[in-house]
Amino acid sequence: MSGPLAVATVTSALQQLLTAALRTVPGGADVSARAPDRAREAPFGAKSQVNVFLYHTTLDAAWRNQEPPDVKPGESGFPPLPLVLHYLLSAYGQGDDEIKAQTVLGHALGVLHDHPVLGREEFEGLLAGSDLHTQLERIRITPQPLTVDELTKLWTAFQTNARLSACYEVSVVLLSSTRTARTPLPVLRRGERDTGADARVGTVPPFPTIEHVRLPNGEPAAIAGDVLALTGHHLAGATGVVFTHPLATLGPRPPTSVTDNEVTVTVPTGFPAGTCTVAVVFPAAGGPVPMSNAQPLAIAPRIVDGLPAVVQRAPDGSVRVDLKCAPAMHAEQQVLLLLGEGHPRLRSPRPAPPPPAPPGRETDLRFVVPDVEPGEYLVRLRVDGVDSRLVDRRVVPPVFDRNQRVTVT
């Protein structure tokens, strides 16, 4: 999700994209981002020109009631604001020549047709403080055909003469909510035997398939050194396991054991926390290396130093919590500190190391949490939606790890 600068960042990205495309227009062309009644004012007007104007915003119905990506089932969060941006592209020719206006509009329409998706690299560095490049959902450009009657109403509202123009939708821009979410502590047991449903349907396909990823002690997320059991079928002959994360790819890692129904492998050290995928690879036979399907795997961050801790409230009611965590954080990752059942966001972290981080490296984090009442709080570190381990599942029944706590005085 993104901050409030995302809307202006999209407009700047469109302006930059069109500016690069119109360099080949004979006589040159400018790209402006102004209201239509002011488009030709100085310093524009000497050359042909395309004006990009955001005239309307609507909400994307599919995203309207979805939970934010960093909220897990059972937690109560607030959905992001899913904006659809409506743009008007109007063309002006040098010396008010309509042929030249049609020429620059043709170039603009062509580049938007060939460039229907804006990539992350096109947003990075455009506006200081903008984090639109970290949004997981892609930004798509779609033509929006309007009738003559609709265009007439638009230009009448602009109170200026109508010009040769085209309309586009750009979606979806997700603005994150600033309201506080609630994150209940994990459930220690589910019923008398702590068992859940195990349902299987369908037939067995004739190719290597991973059906389940089993973690030690039923943990919801793995850490470095854990032995994973990848269960499925047609796995005999596997030579390695590939770990793929949006920030890094590692593999193939040699398995510790291989049977037709199971491959075990040790989680590597230094692999980024968050959600990744695992897949089994097999020997190549003169072509691409064959690979099984990929299954999701959560990699939990580890708090390696700083807990348990006793911290004192500042005069304004805030507390500062310093932690050392592993694996190393990347600058693009979202890091949250959860105290008890609260959901405060990271306020003032120390700089994260640039990706990719060397294996075994750790990161110092500093959190300033406002309005904390005195008391004892269980602590979780959430990186890209995956929590550090708070529950000791090696004992029956499981218990909270009392070392993962902060006492506020």
C-alpha cells in the first residue's frame, strides 16, 4: 500500500513517460500537467504540447472491502482506499496547427497502448517521500471511451474551448489507512487434541507436485535452521530446493533427504523474512531444469537481542524500544512492532541495509511507540505480514515465550 503522495506520483510518472516518447516528434513537444483552461499559459505554448489532467477519482469496487495485506485472519484492520484515477489527455499543435496536434496525440496514444502497466522503477525517486514503488498491486493504464455528450460536459465544466483529447483510467492506487488495527494474541490450543481438518480432493497428477509444506512443531512460519518437509508425489530424484522471495532468489539448496513422497531441506541463513515460495528441482536432460510447482512459505523474523526489556515512558507518554533482528531487513520491507494486542507502526527505524543483504547479517531497529500505558506487553516483530515467534510449541500445551516481552514503567 501507499501514502498520500501516490496520486501525484502517478501523474508525474505519466508526464515523464510521455515526455520521453514525444522527443522524436518533429519540432519537439512539451508535456504539461495543468487544468485545461491554463494548459497553454507560459512557459508552454511555443511548441506542440500534450496536457495530462487528472479530472476525476473513483473507488475500485473489488478492493473496497478487502483487508489490508498486513492484516491476518482473525485480526481487525481497515481496508485501503482503492483509487481509480481518470485522466484527460488533450493535444495542442505548434502555432495552433491541428495536424501537428493530431501528430503529438498519435504519439501519446501509441506509447500508452504499448505501455499498459507502469513498473515500480517508474515511480521510484519521482517525488521525495513517495512509497508508491513498494505497492504490490500493479498500476494499469486503460483507455476510457467517452461519448461526445460526455466529452461536451467535461469541456463545459472546464470553461474553455474543447480540444482534441482522449481519456484514460489508471488503477488501482491503494492508499493505506492511518487508523489503528487490532491484532489479538495467537490461540494456544484448538480443542482437546489441538487438531484441525485435513481435507483432500481430486486425483494425483503424473508430474512432480508439492502438496504440503510441513514445519517443525506445527509452527506457522519457519526460521533459519528449521528442517522443512515438502510432501507430495513423484519427488524421487530431486536434486535441490529453490527458495524465491520478491527481494531474493536462493537455490537450488541440497535436500537432506529425498523419497518419492517427501523432500526435506534446511531453511537457509540470511534469507529475507516475509512470504516466499519453495519448489523442488530435478536434473536437467539437455533442456531447462524441470521444477515442481511452488508452494508458499512464511519466513519469520527473529529478535536476537533487546528482549526482555524494561523501558521508561517519556514525558509525552511514548516509549522507545531498541531491538536487533535477523535476517537483515531490506529497505523495501514493511516492519511493524506489536505490543500486546496493539498495532503501532514503525516510527523511527535505523537505516536498513540495501538489498541484497549478506547471509547472517542483522539489523538494529528503533521503534518509538506513542501513548503506551505502564504494564507488561508481549512483543512481536512483523515483517511483510509475518510475525516473529511468540509461542513455544515444543511443550504441550504450548505457552507464550516470556522472554519476548517489554515492561513499561
